[in-house]
Amino acid sequence: MRNPALNSAFLPAPPRPPVTDPEFKRAIEEIKLRAPIEEIVRGRVPELRRRGKLFEACCPFHEEKTPSFKVDPTRGTWHCYGACGDGGDVISFVMTSYGVEFKEAVEILAGQTGVEVPSFGGQRRDSRGYDAGFEVLKRAASYYRERLGDPEAAEAREYLDARGFDHETSLSFGLGWAPASGEAFVNFSRGEGVAFDVLEKTGLARRNDSGRPYDFFRGRLLFPIRDLRGRTVGFGARRLSDGPNAGPKYINSPESDWFQKGTLIYGLDLAAKEARKNGHLVLMEGYTDVIAAHQQGLTNTAGVCGTATTDQHAKLLHRSGAQRISLVFDGDTAGREAAFKALNGLLPEDYELDVVQLPDNQDPCDVLMSQGHEPFEQALEAASDWFEFACDGLGELHGSALSQAVDRALALILRVKAPVHREDLMRRLAERLDMSLETLQGQLALTPEARAAVRDAERDRREASAPPSAEAANGGDDADQSTESARVHPHVRTAWGEVAGALLIDPSLVPLATALVDQCEVEEIHRVLEAIVGLHADLDAEINAGTVMTALGEDPARDLIGRIIHHAEGADSPQALLDGAVRFLKRTQLEAELEDIQNRLLAAPDTQDTEQTDLLQRFKGLQEELLNLNTNAGTLAPSH
């Protein structure tokens, strides 16, 4: 009996993106030739070891003690046979490992292999200026890190020692020092042949009113800020001395093509691997909080660096694989405000959210460095659910103070997307306040967030009631097609996946199944079958998981390949799998036609004799065909 859970291997993929052009496909093939999958995987999974024809290790994407992660260098694929069940080609591995989209994964591999990649549509993207920015930011990080050892930086080193940070931690986070002279980095860059306009565009230098260039960062401790791929994109800088002209305590790189604070999370490049393994990410507020946590072994920690958590932050955190996020901010009024801002940004993404409340006037860095990791981990385990945090202290308030606090809680509830969840939270809040649900709903209607939600709902209603576009009217809307595909019975979906799996394992079967492709009503598997048949038509093309995924390009259907093959490998043979799947699909088709004729006969008992006779003859013929199909199925009949 087939495991029903296997049906999930063939769930519908999102609508199909634009088809990649031949030039782009050739670039991908060249990347795969120059980037053996076992070498790329070993760069992220150092413990990968050869076992016979395969390489194996513990899966890097979930916790396990027995290796279930396999890499097949012949096919150019990887697959986890354990809890997560993920798999794919070298591009899929980079996508999953770095948490990036298809195009960005291709760019990462292209950079490692030196392959020039055209854009979708054949036009090559001139990225020299963008790459030059990354290069100068990388040089800046190295330069400032070296300056931390200069005599002038003694104050910075004393500050780090006083906070308890060791040399290894300082190196891991690339901490540095910006000389106070005002022209040190400009002069260094000039000697390296770096054009000033690159320094200016990346926010590393500016010109004064007289046109003289100067360093943007001067006399400050520097914290390099990196993107999820570990590339330096900007800096945070802390002043260490007070005075009338000292400036703000912290400054950041100005916004640029490389640095957008609202889309960056400090330390996420270091925290993502551990967060992906255990599904838990700890989010703090400041640079030193994150650094202290990592030094204490809490490597699933990152920071929003004093800015409100945005929708972009929330989506970026998905790339870490975290399902639970714990907010740990300072134990003062400002820290509580920061927690509310973070919840506002994170709630729409349906994370499991909780909040750790530290004692008054303590920050996470001080707690970690003075007490160690154990008390902190205990505090994480005892964290309050976000709703309990939002409602804390409401029972002690009265009058306008209570009304304002309730408005804040209601604003968070409105950020929850699921209507049932929102209704449950409203009832819980009413019970906590000993108020009627109607009273709270009346209060909710007065909040600015609720009024904005009403406006958005009205706009959506108007858009939904608008006449359909010509494309949608002609059946060209991909979302509608995907929805139709999702209605296909799971067993039918599995059978079509088995057809694709048989062809992937044994391409010699493709001629036997070519005529079936147009009958596949599962849109995303239909695209896989199209790719297989297309490769078969090219006599020089090899058909395997890697070449099919290359042919699919960024089509989300590529994510099905690993699961399809894994399921197919459990069959007695590809031929038996194909025969069984085809018989099942034929039987399903016959049964549906029989049911349709039966319904027509029952719905119109007074049908003219000739029409009724034709229907009865067709019904009898289908019954005989179905009987023959079942009789001849033998032991190969699939147990869908």
C-alpha cells in the first residue's frame, strides 16, 4: 500500500515564470561543468565523505545523528532521505543553503566559476559597477580591521576588553577602527587605484563644501554589516568618547545600492545555519548584544540594529529557515517599545513569536557577559508568548491609559492574517479585560489600523468586482490554472509524478509516454514532462535530474524533481512504475466517464429511446473496458 504522505511530493508549484532562453541554459550547463556538486556542497558541509558511488553527511538543513544526506556526483544531484526530504541540483543546494532565489543562486555559482551569465531575454547585465562596490566594501572591511591594531585604536580595544569580547570574536565579526584623521581611507584607496566615485556611491567617503574628499567614518569603532551571503554592504559605527562635537552615539552607512538598512539583519549570515537546523532564531537590538550571544555559544542570534522591523526583515528571516523567533531587547521602556515594533513587522509572517523580558535597565550583552549562557537560555525557555507580552499590565490600567494600551494590543492583533486566529485573540483579550467582545470590536473600529484595513478591504473588493482582463477571460491566467491543478485528486497527482519519475530513471521509456504528456492535468508535473520530452527530441541531450532542472530554469517545478526521483526509486523497476501509473490513470478516466453517463441517465429518465440506447451501449462498453483493464493488471496494478 502506498504511503499517502508521498502525495505531498507532488503538491502544486506556483505559476510558471518566463521561460529561460537557450543562451541562459548554456550558461547553467557550463556552471554545472565547472562546479562539481560535491565540491560546492563540501564548501557548506565540510564533513561530506565519499561512501561508494555517493557522498554522504548529516543533513545541513535539520538536526540528525545518522547521515541521511546523499550527493550523487554522476547525476549532479543531492537528496535528504531523512526528515526534510529536500533535494535537487547544485543550484537548488545554493538556493536552500543561502536562502536565495534561483537567479541569485546562479549568480553566486557564476562568480565562483567565472561563467558569464546573460539575463533572461538574452541581454547581458553590466554588473561591473555593482561588483566594484562590493569589492571596495570588502577592502574597506579589511582595512578597518587592520587599523584596530594601531596605537590610535587603543581606546577601542579597551572598550572591547571591558565588554568581555575576545580576539576570536572580534575577528569573526570583523570589528575595526576608523582613523580620526578624516582622510586615511581616502588616501589608502587612492593608492590602491580605487576611483573616488566608487567610494562616494558606497557611502565610504564624501566631499566637503570646497570639494575636498574625506572619510565618512572617523574616530569610531566599526561593525561591518553583511548580507545573507556574507558580503560586506556597509558599516555601523560607535563613538567612544563624549564631547560637544562628538556626534551621535551610533551612525550607519548612508543608504545606497548596497546598503538598505530596512532589508538587513546584523549577524544573520552567521546565525542562519544554526537557525535552519533547530528552527529557532533569537532576535536582538544591538551589535554588541549579538556579538556577546555568539561568543557565549548562542549562534542562532541576529540583530535588527536599532531600526523597526520591516516586512522585508520578516521575509528575509524566512530564508534562515526559522519557525520560532524570540525577541530579546533591553529591559527598559525603550526595549519594550522596540519589541512592539518588531512584533508589528513579524506578525503577518505567521512565525511562532515570543518575548524575553530582561530585568530593568539590563541589556542582553551585560547579562550574557556577566552571567554566561545558561541563565540566558533559561530565560529563552521561559519566554512569554507575544500575546501575553502585549497584554502584560493591562489589568492595572484605567481610563485613557487603558484605552491607549488596548489600542496597541488591537493593532498587533490586526497584523495577524488568519481571521480565525484574530477572532480567537479578540475573545482572549475580552476575557482578560472582563469586557464584552462587542465593546472590543467597537474600540477596534476606531483604531487607525482598523480604518486603514477597511480602506484596503474596500479597494480589494472593487478590484475583485472589476471586469476580468482579456487574458484572464481567455483562460490565460496562471493563478487560475494553478488553482485548477490543485483540485486534482492526490492519487492522480502521484500517478503523474510516477510517470515523470519512470522517465527520469529510464529515458528509454520516453517514446512510450510521449503521447500522454498533453493529457496531464497537473500543471507543474506537465511542465516537467514537457522538459523531458523536449530533451528527448534533442538527440545529443542527456536526460537526467540535472539536465531536466537546467531545462526548467527558474520554474518552481524544478523543486519537484528530487522528490519525484526518490519516490520512483522505490519501485520494482521504471517499466513497472510506468505501467502501473498509466493503468491507474486510464482506470480513473474510465470510472469518471462511467459516472458521468450514469448521472446523465438518472438526470434525464425520459430521454429519447435512441439517445438512451447510445448512452447504455457506451456505458456497457466502458464497463467491459474497465473489467479488461483490471483483469489484465496482474501484480503491477498500483495501490493508489
